[in-house]
Amino acid sequence: MLRACDVAKYFLSKVEEEVGDGISNLKLQKLVYYAQAFHLAMHGRPLFPEAVEAWEHGPVVPELYREYRAFGSENIPPPDDFDRSDYGDAAVELMDEVYEVFGQYSAWKLRNLTHAEKPWIEAYEAGARGRTISHDAMREFYKDFVTE
């Protein structure tokens, strides 16, 4: 099983800085969240074991937030130590799909998307920062967006 930091590194490795691409911590959190959610919807099991919490600006993996918080709202550079061979084909296919669909959006657009979706809304409960978004909530909500 991958870790959330592995999923994050995969997304960061896809950045093409020379064409103006970039991923901030806020955007990275949403990409990692969508990878987890769609993996749960498609396979019934998590992509990574770390919890996703409902924070003010959407879903967040706290460990991942702490890893990249020094960048603030700036773009995070691609990793130097990335090795694609550490990832299985199914995980790569899913993450590529998530990046193709959601990677085109700004961090704030992704924040607003997650704010309109039931898993974050229910977990956040009017400002209760730090509530875990359950795997069941993600699986149930996103399964309607997955085609067999």
C-alpha cells in the first residue's frame, strides 16, 4: 500500500514547470483526496492508510500538510527522489486519471468543489475542524461517478 506522501510525490512529479504548471499545498491536498476517494469507489479499499480530515479549506491529510506547509501558498517543487517503478500500474492509472481531470483546476476551484460535496460537508459540521472524512462516506459518494 502506498503512503499519502507517495501519492503526493507522484502528483508533484507530473508538474511541468517550464509550461507554467504548479501545485501548492492546497491543490496537492485536493488531488490526494480525490485519488483516495476514487480508489475507494473503484476498489473498495484505501489507496493510502492516513486519515483525511475536513478542514476549513477542504479535505486535508494532516501529515502531508505538515510535510509541505513551509511552502505556504507557493508551488511545491517536483521531488528529486521520485521513482515511478515504486508504483503499481493500477495506482498509476488511477492517479493519472485524477490528475487529468482535476489537475487542470486551480487550488481554489478544487477547494470549492470539495466544499460542495457531501463527504466534506458532513464531516466538517459547521466548523468542526479536524473531523475525519470516513472511507465509507467517500466510497458511497464517489461510486456514483465511477463507470464500470
